[in-house]
Amino acid sequence: SMAECLTKLAIVQGKEPSTALAPRVGVIMGSDSDLPVMKAACKVLEDFGVPFEVSIVSAHRTPAKMVEYAETAESRGLQAIIAGAGGAAHLPGMVAASTILPVIGVPVKGSTLDGVDSLHSIVQMPRGVPVATVAINNAMNAGLLAVRILGSSDASLRGKLQEFADQQREEVYAKDEHLRK
Ligand code: RP5
């Protein structure tokens, strides 16, 4: 279940889940079948200490809840929304239509069309209603993009983003060293 998954995530990282604090990012997905992909976004937010909330909200199965979620997101204090969906992936676009908050879409591969259907459904938004679309199944990048959006007005997050980039670079340098030994 979602709760178990989040608890496990917290145990792995040896902390209380930051869902206890006022969430700054909303992570939503069309189905619990999206969770194995979407938990990578949650892990990034945990790692950067960004409080977030997770919900299952479906454009097709729970349309009223989707509109309510999007319409109340800003007043509830959310600063960005990460929305994952597969197949006829209308959730990110419809949420973007119902809020002025930045929406990051994650095309989930889970269908017979290998995720290209999800990608096209999410990326092909009409002028005026943007969704920042990451690669198929790349929920980690959705988390990082949300941290970058919050970081534009949060120097502490920018510091952590720089640390992350430095560490990532050093890891690749080390692998390269290792290769030529
Ligand atoms: C979408 O349909 C969901 O986001 C999911 O990726 C896909 C399949 O959902 P389930 O039928 O597995 O619940 O709405």
C-alpha cells in the first residue's frame, strides 16, 4: 500500500516521513499501480528535506476530487505539483488547467504502448496551459525539478542542489578513474 511504501521509504532513510510537516509539494498519481515509479519522486523530496504529500487522484475515476485538489492546492500551501499517470494520461494536464501552480508531469510506462502513449498525452499541451514533462518513468527528475522550482526562492535548497550536482560529478569521475586502472 501507499502508506507502507512511504513508511518503508522513511525507515530506509532513518527518518520520520516529512509528510507530518506542512507540505510544499503535492505528489499525485492516477492509480496505486503508478506508485512503484512515483516513489522515486518521494525519495528525492525526502532526501532534500522538502515536506510533501502523496495522493491517488484520477482524472477519469475521480474527476471531482482532481478539480478540488488542484483548486485548493495553492491555498493549502503547495508550491508545485508532481503528477504521474499512464495510458490516457490526462491527470497532469487537467490539474494544470485548474491551478496556476507549476505542474510536473511524469509519463508512467505501464501500458501495452510502452509509455509513449503516456508521454504524448502529457507533453502535447495546448498553448497557455504548460506542463513540465520529464522522461518516461523518470520520477526522480520530477522530484529534482520540483526542488529546483522551490530553490529559486530558497537559498538552502539551492545549496543542497549544488551539493547533489557536485556529488554526482565526483561519482562519475571516480567511475572513470576506476575504468582505467
Ligand atoms: C492511469 O491508468 C493510471 O495513471 C495508470 O498509470 C493507468 C492504469 O491504471 P490501473 O488500471 O492500473 O489502475 O489512469
